[in-house]
Amino acid sequence: MSAPENPASRRSPPEGAKKHLGRPGVFLERVWIFALLLPGLALAMGTPVQKPVAAVPGNPGVMLRDDAMKAAPSAAADNVAKLGRGAKVRVLASQGGWTQVYAAGSTGWVRILSVKAEIAATPDLGALVEVGNRPSAPGKVVAVAGTRGLDEVELKAAQFNPEELVFLDAHAASQADAEQFAQLAGLIRRDLPYLPNPESRTTSMSNQP
Amino acid sequence: MKRSLHWIVAALCGIGLAQAGDFDNFLKGLIKQKLQPAAPTQPAAPTQPVAPTIAQQKPADQLLKALLSGRTSQEEELRIGQQIAGNLLGAAPLVRDDGLQRYVNRVGRWVALQSERPDLPWRFGVIESDDLNAFAAPGGYIFLTRGLYRKLNNEAELAGVLGHEIGHVIRKHHLKLLQKSQAIAALGSFFGAKLKNENEIVQNLIGNGAEIVARGLDKDAEFEADRIGLVLGARAGYDAYALPAVLAEIGHVAKNDKSVSLLFKTHPLPEDRLGQLSEAVGDKLDGLAEGQSGVGRFYRLR
């Protein structure tokens, strides 16, 4: 239970992309192949066109803020490149609070919240074939009939239901109950101050000469 | 609805006359009347339409003054929350799964214990709706839809979602919205856009309860709740990046999908929320040890 779990399992790119992790040679080779596939480039160089296996590694992503690309998943690691907000990247893997990306010819790590993985576009003529290899989630049930929404009209027309409040109260957890639950789960309390509003910080900074 | 409002008007007159200017007592009495509409002590017959009389208009002015200076005690906050929660549950009842509800309450209470209001009687519930949404009401009432629960991958994500709603409660976002709408109604009255009768004042006071969650908060309140949700989840020992992961996943739902229509109407779009969180976090989590995802413990819906 308390063993560190890998959050990458959720956010990780498909298997094909993960293979590149720690093997930049293979990865760069793929990129090279991709470059050769660009028709203009291929013609200019007179190189024979190869059939694509994986056109581009990883999944598409976009930078949410300016951040440095690090050589390793650590704030102390060397800077490899600088990525600006809005820059397009390829998301390769994740580890702890870090995401491995490829952008502008470099591979490195940025803070997980500095990049947003975008949903892969509809597979287009064999490009991005790896996206389709994602294992399906058999546990996920898709509701097909009897879908029940909750819109403004229903909320405004709602009638007070005291029986539901009784059911709600019956399942409440006391403080002791919650603390015991957390202890059994091995959840460890940590100190972390609230995050200030970034907009008010920007304002106060812009006021400085 | 109209009928119960008439009852309130009758109650309001009595209370308003007896304790003019005492907003606290007024509110207590008012909500008590609303919660127990079948009480035999009601002075007015519900079947008779109530036309505003001079006697009723006078306490209304006093009420407006009380509302403008209105400060709410924790007890009143709870009453208001109970009213809103009871109405919301009238629209979407709790999922009849004891294990699920108990689990969500334990996770939620543990997260709420990391906040500055650990002693509120926190209540958490999963409600019957396929929409993706979550709601908070004053006093510590928090709900998420079955549809949103189904989207979650682990306990850390649940903690993050509940943490966001806990943020609304501890910063009293809905309570402030209620007070603001009272102030606007009062000012409107002062400047000539006169309210017709007490019915409208009462409607402005608590509305139908659940209506306030359909109205939504301003986007800064949502961004603030995101920052709080992330921090509370991390303080509770969970993966700090779980709430952003949920936002990213919701962001992948088509914007015109029916299941997110109310969510996207009342909240900034997920990409904007992620952008705000990204700026707020910056390098502030660099030193934080990796938290738990609690994926093995996560209660799976039947």
C-alpha cells in the first residue's frame, strides 16, 4: 500500500514511446527517419523514402508556461534547452513530478505541470499508429441508455428531500474514523503552504520599477 | 414552490416584526420554517394566495437593512448548506451503495482535516447523475456525480476533486455569493428598482437552494479552489498532480458533450484551469516527495 506508486502508469505514453526512455540513440534514429519522410526534405536530399513505423515518438503536448528543459528529472539537473509557453512538444514519459519531452531536436525533462498532454488527433493515414495500441480499459462501463444528466432546469425545479439528508448523515466519517483510515493506508501528512494567486503576484511584480 | 414561499412570507412577517434587524435569528427562523413546512404552528393557510399588504411591506425594508449588514455564524452557514444540499439531493439522489459512500466520506474527511476548518461536520456523497460535475454547499456539504467518479483512476484523483470542493467551503465562496446577491437586491430596492414583495426578497435570500450551484461562481473562485485542492491533496499524502490529471482528462471530453454542459458553463475551461495551476505551482513542488496514488485501494463502482 505504502510502496511508491508510479503515476506514469496513467499519463505515460503508449508502449512504443516508452521504449525510448533511456535510449536516446533509438529515439533519435526514429526522429531521423521521420525527418526523411518529409517529402520536400526527402526530395532535396535525394534519399529513398522509408515506410513509417512510428512517424513521431510520444504523444503531442503543449507547454503551459515557460520552463527549462532539464537533462534529468530533477531541478538540480543541467538545463538542456528553454521552452516557451505554447511550444509544441512530444510527451515521452513521466517520472515523479517530471515529464520527459522531445522538442526542437532535444530530449529532456520539464516539470509535469509545465506541459499539457493533448489528446492524440484522429489517426491519420497510418501516422501515429502507436496511439491505437493503447490497452483498452475493460473496467470502464460506457452508459448507452438511460443517461441521467443534471442541468439548471432540474436544479431549479428540485424539491427538498430530507430522506436523502438522513442517508447522507448515516455515512459520514468522524475525524477519528478518517485518521484511522489514513493510518491504515499509510498516508503521511505533509506540510505544504497554500499556493498564492499567480495573477496577483504578476500584478505586484509589474508595479515594481 | 410558490406555496412554500407563501408560508415563508407569513413566517417572515412574524419574525421580522418581532426581531427586526436581527438577521441571525431571522435566518434561523426562516430556514426552520422551510425545513418543516408541515409544522402545525403555521399561521397562514397555504391555499390562500398572499397579496403583499402594508403590514408585510414594512418589515421588508427592515429585512433589507439587516441583509446589508448580514454576518453569518457557523450555525447559519450549516443551515443554509443543509437547505442547498437537501434541494440538490432532490434533483439527484445519493447512489445507494453504502461501501462507496463510506469510502468517499473517509477520503474526503481526511482531506478536509488538512484544511483550517477540520471541525465542520463534513458530508460527502456520490449522486446519481451521468454528468461530470461536483458541488459544494456552505457548512461542508460536498457531492460529486457518479459520472465524474467513474472518470477517476485512483484515490488521489478523488482526493483532489474533493479538495477543490473543500476549497469552496473553507473560503465561503457560495456564502459570499449569497450575500452579494442580497446586497444587489437591497441596493436595487434603494435605487428604485423596487422589489414587488417579500417573495422576491426571500427568493434572493436562498432561492430554491440548489439554484446557486447552477449559477456558478466567478472564475477566480474556481482557480483558487484548484490551488487549494492540489495543496490539500498533497498535504493528505496523495500525489500532488492528481487534480491536474483529472482536469486534463476532463479537457479531453468534447466541449459540446452533454455530460459537461453545466460544468463548462459554471467553470473556466480545463485548459485555462491547468494553465493557472501551472503558473501557481511553478517550482514550488520541486522539493515535495512523491505522494500516493492509492490506486489499489480505490473503490470501484459496481
